[in-house]
Amino acid sequence: MTRTPRAGGSVRGMELSMKNLQRTMGLVMIGAVIAGSVTARADDDRSAACKDLPSHSALRQALVTAQGEQNGGFGLEMWATVVNRDGIVCAVVFSGEHRGDQWPGSRVISAQKANTANAFSLPGLALSTANLYSAVQPGGSLFGLQESNPVETAVAYGGNASNFGRPNDPMGGFRIGGVNVFGGGLALYAFDGRLLGGVGVSGDSSCADHNIAWRVRNGLNLDHVPAGVSPDGTRKDNIVYDITPQAGQMPGVSASGWGHPVCSELAKTIAAGLPITH
């Protein structure tokens, strides 16, 4: 015998279903609000961490301007990265129209250079990545330094590649790590002497990279350098060209211990006439 369901029971079931649906939707909305709050807080934290450093647009403009000058290299398009004093990536840019206009590998190298210049500079002494070349060679005073702080590969290669060099570059907000020991990385000093972080530039010869990074920093007015190892007192952390060729060695021995190989005579000449540090 088939029992016909009571109308009241059917209505009751519908009411329970509606309540469950409303409860589920409420939980989903609460979750969305929480997720949005977490994202907003993360964005606020990133902004606070980078508040004294150039924005993406300011860094890109400085890079495009510097790349457009004669730098003694091949005239290639460039990458640039800025990190704060804690090594957190604040901005990643490229000078070309598209991200493929620059060497893809130079994106991470620019971040390494920024990290290195920041990590091995102090409020009272700046070391550019160019200054480290000779010191890390076998027998040098800092031999092994280049192996000391490895790149965080998940940060370096994670995320959507279409966002590389954009305001939402996946490296943004994370510590990249890494040590690079040839030209292109400089510490960033504010007008009041505070060490704010570092900038790294990559995409051409290492000597041209240094010259471009120097002009980028100068254009951003973050070159109030207190002291360095360069013999040029007006360009305190400038690249040092004092390596004397020696038989059986490439490239030779640096008189100061802070020397960098010459990439081209033009790049060397340009380095000697770069804007003086403030």
C-alpha cells in the first residue's frame, strides 16, 4: 500500500533545505570576507615594507632612461629589481615593450644583485656587487661568499610568467635571497643617510649593468652613499678597474682586492664619469 506524503511534511522539508542553503551561503560569504581581509592585510604589509622605496612605475622610468644612455655594452634591454632592507622584493621591472625583449634569465639575476648589495652593505659602508668580484675568487678575502645565501627557487620561478616584470610580479613581497658577484647591484641610501635596501640590474655585459644601475640609483635620488671601497672618493662604491693580468690566471690580480674585469674600454671610461654620489 503506497502512502501519500503529507503536505505539511513536504513544506517542513523545504523549510529545512532553505535554512541549510542559507547557512551554507552565509559560511561561504564569511569565508570570502576573511580571505579578502587576509589579502588586503598582506597588501598593506607589503606596502608598508616598501613605503620608502620607488614604485613600480618610478623604477621602470628610471631604468628606461638609464638604459637609453651609452653604457659601454650592447645596448640590450634590461631587468631591474628593488629589495628593502629585509631583502623583500618590492618591485621588478623591464625596460623593453615585452618581457621577452630582455634575457629571461636576467630577471632572477637582477633580484640576486639587489639582494647582494643590500645584504653586504651597512649604514656606514656600501659594497656594490662589482666590488665583490675579486674578493670571492680562490684565495680572495671573501672566497665562498657566493655560495652563502642561495636563491629561494620557489620565489624565483613561481607564479604566472605573464606577470613577470609587472606590478604583480610573483617575487613581490617575498625574500629572494641569492648572491651575485659581478657588476649591476648597488645599495640604496636615502637623503638622510638611511640604508633602505638595494637595486639590481641585469641584461647586458656586467660592466654595462653596473653603469646602468648607477644611473638608475642616481635618477631615483637614492645615492647618498656614506663610504665605500672605491679609490674614487666622489663615487664611493663605484666599480674598480685595477686588475693586472698575470700569466695562467683569468683575469689576473686586483691591487685593492676589490677589482672587476674590464668588459670594454668604453664601459671603463663611462664608469669614471658617472654621476657623483651625493
